[in-house]
Amino acid sequence: MAFFVALTPILLILILMVGFKWSASRAGAAGYLWVLWTAILFFGANATLLAYAHAKALLLSIDVLMIIWAAFLLYRVTDEAGAIKAIGESLPHLTNERGMQALIIGWVFATFLQGVGGFGVPVAVTAPMMVGLGFSPLAAVISASIGHAWGVTFGSMGSSFQALIATTNLSDYSLAPFSALFLGIAGLAGGFMVAFICSGWKSIRRLWLAIIIIGTVMGATHYLTAISRLWNMASFVAGIAGLVMIFPLARLFPGEKIDNGILRWKSLLIALSGYLVLVAVILLVQVYPPMKQLLGKIILSFDFPEISTSSGLLRNTPFITPAGSGRKISLFNHTGMVLFYTSVFAYLVYRWLGCYSPGSVQRIISGTLKSVLSPSVSITSMITMAVIMEIVGMTDILARGMAGSVGALFPIISPWIGALGAFITGSNTNSNVLFAGLQMQTALLLQLNKTIILAAQTAGGALASVLAPTKIIVGASTARMAGREGEIMRSLVPYIGFLILLISALTVVFLRVL
Amino acid sequence: MGLLNRLKKSRQLGNFIVFILMTLPSIGLFIAAKAEAVNWIWILIGMVILGNITALLLK
């Protein structure tokens, strides 16, 4: 009975979003209200407990939202300067080989865009580009979706990974290796899928070595960047590495000799200047010790006392959360602030280069606000819901129930839980907020390596996030497939399902080996 | 209902108000919890509930 009642908030969100097609912000609000009521009635939540739960949730929300807000701002700064468009327009000129074009745009460039933007941008930008090159709209949308999926966790400047860190209280140092490894392998598989979708087996026979080279370079760069504590730019750097690799490889596969226009190097370099600013700022703030020390002086932190539940209909003994500090936020060298500094400097650079038209500041700010408010509402309500569930012991009940019923199968199921969370909520970030705590507790009860299980959670969430109805709608509309979202989803499911099975296999193998 | 309609029309304003109601009271909740001011806790939680109800009604 307690297990079922503890499960109801998650079931409610599932039913509202999938069955009634509610938005994440609306379903999150409903989930919060439901959790509040069940926590008070069934699990002994009292006023003091709820007060501390809200305060803890606020800290976690700030931690995640700072990155999201700043990532949106940076994207708007570069997009307003025409940088994204300029980079995208340059790429098709590299080769006429169809499979190679699909890999460049639907895989490598999509990964780069996920690194710097995310939030549906990769498909929205690359799908119409591929349609313009003559690929079918369906092939364009599904290849772009699959091509960027592996970059989601460490993309959008690492917002999903930040959520994983925040909700599990584990260090990035411990979480990054397996997460990056699983996603890198999925990324390589995704490259083969993109080539197959756009040009069939013929393309794979011709380009398999190029795919392995690009995939290995991107995956290795992604991994090394993530484990070097620069995880907020892992997908971005991987995308850059892929773009750099493309230049020599494209010459090996030029395709038919037709006039494909010329590559405008000057426009490309101007467009990339904002991202050079990003690399410089991140290296200065997060790697250069004196600056890191200077900016790390002001930390937002609160001490929470031991928190205990009272009696409830389903609780006779108190559930106790030990005393400790909540999420600590280093205000001036937080990843979100780093992105904010980058946005300001990138804006100044692009302005100096003459990339902006009058009214650009207003458009950047209004565009950012328009984009961030709705996700902010959904993330805040879901984080608060997850924190209340944790503090009253609902997550613990779910974890024990799962450990007891699923047991040895849990490693196989783990990525599917992350996938379910991303599908329901529309984002890897929200999936990590909802389920990372549960996955970690279950792993501890089953005496499994929690970093491997959490890697499975975030990898499953990243891959399945492309199936989220909102992202499919965005892709469909930009590729002139509005109304055919069902067709896109049906086409995507086998590929994403295979990739998640791959993660299940990796989870089982690494748990046995280590 | 005039205010709700206005918030529905200006989605950004509505989301902004919802976000403020969901987050700012949490600062007061921490202080109220430390002071064991139970009445204030329920008032502030009521504001958060209001924010979430508004989020439900807006779309």
C-alpha cells in the first residue's frame, strides 16, 4: 500500500503528460500539489519538515536554473549574431557525398548545437538544413534526433549533469567517467544509424571507417573533457572536435563533382569567435587557479538540522533525514555565471565585428525570457516534489520496493527508468531530478555501484529525451512535417530502443567486471 | 477572473508570477522553520500552493 501511494505522484505526471498531453510545467504543478497532500496525510509531513524541504529545493533549483538561464542567453547572443546560421551554411560546402553530408550536419553539427544550446535547437536547426540538401523530411528529423541524443547529458552547458550532481550530492568527479563512457559508445552507434537512415547500407560500407574515426574522436574528447571537470563543455568540445575532423575526412569523400558553392572562411571564423570566447572564459575561470580562488570566495550555503516526520496513515515510525548543509552554490564561479560572463564577452566581440542589427539587445533579452520561464516553472515544481518525496521517505519506500521486486534485473531496467522519466517530462534534466535519487537509493540497497547505475539513468534519459512529444513537435514543424508527429515517433522508437538496450548491456557488463 | 485572463493572455507575465510564488516564499520558509513560527510556515506554503494552482489554471 505504501509503495503504491508513494508511486502515485510519478504515475500522475505520466498520465497527465502522456494521456492528457499536459505541459511539463502544468503536470509538475499537479505533481507538487499531489505530493504535498500525500506527504501530509500518509507519510507524516509536518510544517517544519515542509519548510526545510522547500528551502532545500530552492537551493537545488537555483543550482540547475542558473545554467539553464545562462545557456539560453548565450544561445540567443550567438544566434542573434547569425553565428549558428553561418556555421550551418558553411558545412554543406565541404562535400557532395550524401552520407558524409548527413554525418556532418545530422550528427557532428547537431552534437555541437546540443553542446551550446540544446532545448530542441539541434533538430530545429539541422532538420531543415538537411531537407534543403535533398534529404526526405522524415530522414532529416529522425537522423538529427538520433545524431544529437548522446550529447544531451553534457550538452546545454551541462545542465542535465548538473541536475544529476545536485540531486545525488555526489561529485562530478565520481559521476562523469561512466556517464561519459556510456554516452560516447551510444554516440558512435548513433553515427552508424545516421548514415544508415540517410543513405542505407551502401553508405555504411563506404563510410564505416570515417564514422569510427569521427565517433572515436568525438567520444574520446567528450570523455576526457568530462572527467577533467570541464563537463559543462564536454558535448560542445566533442562537437568542435568532430567539426575539425570533418575537414580532412570530407576531402577523402568528395562525392560527385557538382558545383556546391564555396566555403566562406571569414564568415565561419567570425561565427566561431563567440565560442572561442566560451573556451577562453571557461579555462580562465575554472582552470586558472588564482581566478578560480578569487571567484570562489562567496558561497551560498545553509545548514539544515535533523528533519523528522511525524505519524501518518502509512507511517508509524519517524523517517529521519540527518542534519547537514544543503546544496552549496559558489556564486561567482558557478557554471551558470561562467556562461553569463561568456554571453557578455561574446556579445561585445560580435558587436565589435559588426554582427548585430539595431534592437539586438532587446531581442536577446526578450527571446531569453520567453524561453526560460516555462522550463523554470516545471523544473522548480518537479525539484520541490522530488525533495519532499525524499525527505518524507517516499523515495526510500519506492527504492526498497523496486529492490525487492526487481532485484537482479535492476541494472537492465535502470536506463529504461531514466528513459521513462525523459519521455514523460520532456527532458534529461527533469528525468534526473525525478529519478536519480531513487536510482541511487536502489543501487545502495542492492549493493550495486551507484555511479554506474546513475550513468545508466542519465544515458537512458538523454537518449529517450528525443522522443519527448515537445521535441518531436519542434522537429516536425521545422521540417514541414506538422501533423505527422506520430510517424516520426514510430520511426524513432526502434533506434532509440536499441540504443537504450545497448546502455542496459553496458550497465550489466560493467557491474560484473568492476 | 479578470486577473487570471490577463495572465493567460500574457503567458510570460503569468509564468513569471508563478515562478515568483513558487520560489520566493521558500526563503521565508527557511527563516520561519528556524524560528519555529508554524503559522508563518503555513502562510508561506499557502503562497507556494497558490503559485502551483495558478500554473495549473494558466494553460
